[in-house]
Amino acid sequence: MAIVFQTVVSIVALIVTLGVLVTIHEFGHYWVARRCKVKVLRFSIGFGRAIKTWRGKDGVEFVIAPIPLGGYVKMLGQEDTRVAQSNEVADEEKHVSFASKSPSQRALIAVAGPAANFLLAVLVFWILNLAYGQSGIAPVISGLEDGSVAVLAGLREGDEILSVDGKNTSTWQQVNMRMLSRLGETGELLLTVSRFPAAEALTLELPINSWMAQDTEPDPLSELGISSLKIPPIIGGVIEGEPAHISGLRAGDTVLSVNGVEIESWTHWVREIRSNPELEIVVIVQRNGAEVLLRLLPKANREAGAEVYGTIGAYAQEISLAQLVPEEMQRKIAFGPISAILPALEETRDKSLFVLSSIKKMIIGLISVKNINGPITIAQVAGETAAYGLEVYLGFLALLSISLGVLNLLPIPVLDGGQILFCFIELIIRRPVPEKVQAWSLQLGLLIISSIMVLAIYNDFNRFL
């Protein structure tokens, strides 16, 4: 029953999320087209047979269709932009056809969709800043794994990370984002730290080599052997039918040791599970004041091209930030209506550059194409973030909106970026791109997009099988 409920939540969250993003995107095209005096024939959200249709005062047919994986704005004369005047358009309406507009106007209409997605992200981040402010935890290292990259580079417990590659960091979230921007790269990761009690600033070099290139869920801190928080190893719940449930592990159990090794934190516990796929381990937990011995057999997670690791189907007990971190380590910034604008713009810019960089790295092979997600993964994440609360869900919505904006600006025919490219070429050569070139490019674009969609769905099924 719980699985059915979660599935329904995920589907509803997917429909709402994509519905909002597609509507905003297509409204950008629609709004600018109207300002450029182009007659809009249809505004459709979704694909397939229409569920609901109606006409606006200006004659535009508005359509809601059942498949929420896209939408479109149909404009008069849009099918033929190779000549200024299309024979399919009546003489009295040629001046309001898409084909009759200048290349710069057509490019402006094309770029309006992605621009609307970026504006939505800015608006969401502004609302989040205004309502919740920015909060986080000071990036002070609470633990280091023996023999790890971080230890060998000279990091110590108690060090506070002031910057990553010269970019200032005041919270662990910022540290993670700066590190994730180096995904798939080889070289040195530069960390500037403040060391207590002298408070001296030291710059340390941490070597990276094709860093986490094959990871589908990269965790830079764990990869370096750094612990940001010591979350107690208390079981919050187990999934029925998984190894944790079969072995007798229960919610509320505190993990004391694994194979005689004392467990210090939830991170330590996860590390022991991951390093023992299909190997029986002896676990001692504290339950109702007594110690209980359990034998646990983690199952192996085998992702193509990735290292095999163990999983058991258990999650940590939820603990408030105040219980984990002393007040002096918590950082919170409040914003007013004006002061919230700049950080919203900066966050949209930073995440846009991150998405663009990730796409580039996938194209040149620095990171795995397994990171491309399809509708199943998006539905799951949308459902999970909706369950976590409005703040988390809105953050996910903004990130997805940015991703949609960046992807649509790629110079691939059938995408907005391809249309912008054709308009730019037309401005340079002072004539439309030849019909054969457009037709060939369109077929190539469809092949590229179809291949990406097939790969995304394949990745989705691999994650859930």
C-alpha cells in the first residue's frame, strides 16, 4: 500500500512539476510573439488528444493534453520561414505571420521560452530567500577517514574550509557545489582552511584523477574522506523485504559495532555496509537499553561501469539541526525584498553554468552519460522533494527550470537553440538557410533528441532494476 501511495505521489508531482515548467516556457514564446505582432493560433500544454480546449478573446486556441512531457505554441506561417511571405498565408494576414518577421525578431521569440525558465528560477530563489533566508552549517571538518586523500593532503579535524579553488565558502552546501563543479576532472583541488587555535589560513592541494567520473550519485566529501557532520547511527526505518528488514534490524536501533569495529557515525555505518557487498557482517545494536547481535547480508548493487557496493534498505532517524550542531556553528542570513534579488540572480547564474559545464563534460567524456535522468527519476525526485516540504520542492523546481532553459538553448535543430542558430546564420549571410540544410538538420536534431530520451529512459530502468 505504501508503494502504491508513493507511486501516486510521484506521478502527481511529475505532472505538476512538468506542467508548471512547460507552461512557463511556452508562455515566454507566446508573450514575445504577441509583442512582435505575430498571430498565435494555438497554445498547447502537453501532447496527445486534447482533454480541454477553449478559445481566448484574440482567437487563440488553448489546449490541455494528457502527456505532460512538453508543449508548443503554434504561430501563423511558422512552418515555412525560408521565405518572407508564405503562400499558405492569406495576403491580408502575411504581415502577422511568423515567417514575415525579421531574423532578430524570430530569434527573440525563440529565446523567450528559455528566458522564461530562467526568470522562474530567479523568482523561486527570491521567494525562498525572502521566506526562509539562507541557512547552513559552518564547513568545519568533524571527522577524517584514515589514509584518505584529505588526510594525506594535510587536513585536520577542526579545520574550517574557507574557500574551494579560490571561491569563498561559508556553508557545507557551498563547499559541495564548488567541489561538484570539478566532477570528472584531473588535477588539484585547492582548499583554503582556517586552523584552530592559531586561525592561520592554509592552502592545501588535494589530487583528483577523473574525479567521480562514473558516479551517478557523486559525494565529494565522502570521496575525499571528510565528515561534515557526525550524524548518530540510529535507524529511522527499514524497507520491507530488504536485508535490513530480513536480518531483524528495527527503527530506533542504535548501531554500536560492525565485525567488532565501533561505529562512530551514520557515515561510518554506511561506509561499512557499502564495503561488504554479499558478505555477512556481525552487527551489534542497542535496543531498549540492551545489546542485540544481528547477522546482516548486504546485497550487491551492480551498476554498469561502477564499483559494486553493498546496500541494506535502511535510512537514518531524522534529527533536527539544533540537536546536531551547536548554535555558533549554524549560519543564517535573512533578506528583505530588495536584498533577496542579488543572491537569487547569483544562484540562477551559478546553477546555469554548472548545468552547462556538466553537459560539456558528458559530451567530451569526462563524466558518465549515466547521469542523464529520464521521467521516472524526475518523478521519483519530485515526489520525494514534495514530501520533504515546500522549501525543498521549490528548490528542485528552480533547478529543473534552469536545466530546461539551458538544454533548450543548445544549438540543436528542433530545440529553441537550433532556431536561434538559423536566425543568426541568416543575419550573417543575409538570406534564409537553404531548405535542404534545414531539412537535414531537422532530421539530425530529431535523431539526437530521440537518442538522448532513449538513453535517459534506459538509465531510469537501470536504476530501478
